Amino acid sequence: MNILVTGGAGFIGSNYVRYLLDETDDKVVNLDLLTYAGNLENLAGLEDHPRYRFVKGDIRDAGLVSALLAETRTEAIVHFAAESHVDRSLDAPGAFLDTNTRGTQVLLQCALQHQLGCFVMVSTDEVYGSLPAGEPGFTEETPLAPNSPYAASKAAADLMCRAYRRTFGLDVRITRCTNNYGPYQFPEKLIPLMIANALEDKPLPVYGDGLHVRDWLHVSDHCRAVDLVLRQGVAGEIYNIGGGNEWPNLAIVKRLLAVLGKPESLIRFVPDRPGHDRRYAIVAAKIRRELGWQPRQDFAAGLAHTVQWYCENRSWWETIRSGAYRDEYARLYGPGGRYADG
Ligand code: NAD
Ligand code: DAU
């Protein structure tokens, strides 16, 4: 199969590109704008892979996407590209609407125009909003009630996928996953930020009382689930993906400090995130039942491996945190650079 992956230079997208090249015979085109979150280091070693091609470009550029679909004879799109960080959406909501909602609509329109066989929309559990303590997790039938601009932009994209299915008959499948962790996660997100700060003996900022709950899933389990939906899922269906692995943030932070052998005195309680969702949890019964998926990565071992990865790949996140990687992109993609436009 010829697959177009969007956002394949980000955290989950790069793990998925590696999954495809390792586990399948598919040809993979990775379309990524290389925003602050996109990093070709995440794909180091794949540059000359015979079944892989990187294209720097914007999912909102209909001309580019359309030409790419035709030229590469794309059969399926797996759509990860997004502005993904809730805190940034509080400062710049417009960018989220533009990339996440409008960008998805552009891709859907191009998919329709080229009569693509399958479009997998990587949505999120945040579209369901906040889950009260003690209630069972979100199912695919739970009404959408997004609370942050990020979540609202993803919910709008998710509903646009539904509209393209219902109105135009496009083969769209939607996944809604819980919080991911693992290698190559940008160090603005909870787990990598806390690991990096702890390694540098910097304060670990915990929002509010630290008792907000997230359901953590290793990125490899998410990638396998997305791939199952691509190959065995049903057109028009929604699949929740989650590990049944709920933890309050403070417990995660303390656990990371214990693994790293660092003192809890590094923890700093800071003002809460505005609109902060108290709890997310997913019922993943449908994908388990219908596609035979289940998480493989044990949480304690997955977290320990993740800590080890950030310890062993210190230069990866130090470069990001120093901003040096942006200079490198300007050198490669700016005027005269190896990947300069035109
Ligand atoms: P990320 O921020 O690490 O990566 C996003 C990627 O998209 C980057 O490589 C970036 O350069 C690219 N991108 C952004 N705007 C683009 C544009 N206009 N055109 C082309 N590329 C563009 O994000 P992530 O954490 O890997 O999340 C990937 C997807 O999975 C997102 O859609 C997110 O909503 C969803 N998701 C994430 C999680 C999680 O825990 N991280 C959980 C569920 C769903
Ligand atoms: O649930 C899926 C979502 O998970 C994805 O759709 C998003 O793209 C992804 O960013 C993630 O959203 P969260 O807001 O849950 O992730 P984040 O890592 O930003 O925060 C996790 C929890 O930790 C949340 O309750 C806020 C808290 N937090 C986060 C940071 C960065 C802190 O207490 N301190 C911090 O410094």
C-alpha cells in the first residue's frame, strides 16, 4: 500500500513511520511542515530507506497535497499532523483552529477528489471533555464536550470527518486515544518535561493540586492500534484507544523522581491550567472486541524504558531545549539550504 502519513516528524507520527517501515512492506510518504514540534532527528537513519520519502509541506496547502496524492498514487492517509499542546492553545487558539480543523478539512477534500480508499483521522480522548471521578470511561457514544481550544479544534476536525463520511461517502475512520508516552515526545509534555527537568535538577512544575488524572498508553501500543484501524477497521467507525491505566499527575511525577533517584523536593506546585480537565479515561472495549487489539507494554516497564531513553538521548532533548535545532532547520531549509523551497 502507498500511505501518506501527515505529521510524521512529530512524536507519535515518527513512531508510526518507524512501525510501518519495520512491520510492513508499505511505501511511506511523510508530509510534515516541521513546526517547532517536528524534528527530523526523530527519523534519523531512515533518510535513504527505499520505501520512505520525506516531504516538507503544509497540510493546509491543497495544491501541494493534491499533487502529492496523484504523484505518489496514495491509497490511504493516516493523519497525525496537528498543533498538539493544550497550553499553547491557551495562548494562540487561532493557530489550532487553522491547522487542526481547516488543515483536516483540506486533507479530506483532497482525499475525496482523489477517491482515496481510506482516511484515518487520529483524534483524541480530549474531545469528550472532563470525566467526573468514579464514572466509567468515555465510550464512542459519549457526547463531545471539548474544553480547551486544542480539544475544540480537534473535535471540529473529528466532526468534519463524520460529515465527509455521511455526506460524500468517503471512507473515514476515527481513533480517539488517551495520553501517550515514550521516546521522541517533545519535552513540553508532562513526562518528558519532568524527566528533563529532574535530570537538570530544575523544579518540576505540577499544575494545581496535581490530582488531575490521565490514562497513559505507550506510543507503540497506540501505533499498533492505528495500524489495525487502517487495515481491519470499518469505514465510518470510531475507535477509542486506551490502556485502562489511570494515574494522578503527582503520582507520575513522584514515580519518575524515584526511577531517576532524585528528591521530591524538586516538585513545585504552580497555578492550575485554565479550564484544566480533571480526568480522562477511555473504554477501549470496541477495538479490543472487533479488532483484537490490546496494549502490550506494561506501564512500569514502559516508563522505566522511557526514562532510560531520555537519559541515553540527552543531546536530543538538550538540543531542542536550547533552540539549536531551529537554527539547524533554517540552515537546511532556508535560502541555499539542502531542502530550500524551489
Ligand atoms: P506533535 O506535536 O509531537 O507532532 C505534530 C506534528 O505535526 C509535528 O511534526 C509538526 O511539524 C506537524 N505539523 C503541525 N502542523 C502541520 C501542518 N500544518 N502541516 C504539516 N505538518 C504539520 O504531536 P503528537 O503528540 O505526536 O500528536 C500527533 C497526533 O496525535 C495529533 O493529531 C494529536 O492530536 C493526536 N493525539 C496525541 C496524543 C498524545 O498523547 N500526544 C494522544 C491522542 C491523540
Ligand atoms: O489525552 C490526549 C491528549 O494528551 C492529547 O490529545 C494531547 O495532544 C496531549 O498533549 C495530551 O494532553 P494533556 O494536556 O493531557 O498532556 P500534557 O502532557 O500537557 O499534560 C498532562 C497532565 O499533566 C495535565 O493534567 C497537565 C499536567 N501538567 C502538564 C505539564 C506540561 C503539569 O502538571 N505540569 C506541566 O508542566
